Amino acid sequence: MMQHHTLLNWTGRISGILITAFFAAFFIGEGLPDILNGKGKELLFFLPFSIPALAGFILAWFYPLRGGWVMIGGALLMAVFFLLKNDSIMALVYGLPPLMIGLCFIAADNKELI
């Protein structure tokens, strides 16, 4: 039987890959052409808020606890960015996935201590 921490760790990894691939496809398909045409200024303001979540995901592959906390911080930054723009739906869409994935990594790391 698979250990719980292994299951949580791989759930975070696979979910992180799926979310990263989805947002990367969206960015490349929708955002990049707008930036190149000079119309994507709003997206450029959002990029610094999304980088901590991506960096946390990469870090979590090697250090689940640290990466999970960085992902949660990135999720909160993205959520606050959209909440300040009065867009609570987008705050959930962009903030909830990295928050949940970060929690998986934190839970996986804490299971190894038991």
C-alpha cells in the first residue's frame, strides 16, 4: 500500500503540472500575442503575482514544505491582486489551485515527520 505522504506528494506534483500547463497554454495562446501587439498591459501587471506560485511549485519538487509555503504565498498574492480589482471569481480561479496544491505539499512533508 502506498504511504499517505507519497500519495499527497504525487497529487501535488501531478496537479501542479496540470495547472501549470493550463495557465501556460492560456498565456501563450491569449496573452503573448496581446503583449506583442501592445495590448497586454494588464497581463504584465499580473505576471509578478503569478511567479511566486510557479517558483513554489518548482521548489516543492525538492523541498515540499518550503515549496508548499511559497505556493500558498503566491496563491494569496494572486487572490489579493484580483480582489483589489473587484473580481472575486478570478481570485478563486487563480488563487485556489495553487493554494490547494501547496497544502498537499505541506501535508506530505508533515506526514514524513510522523
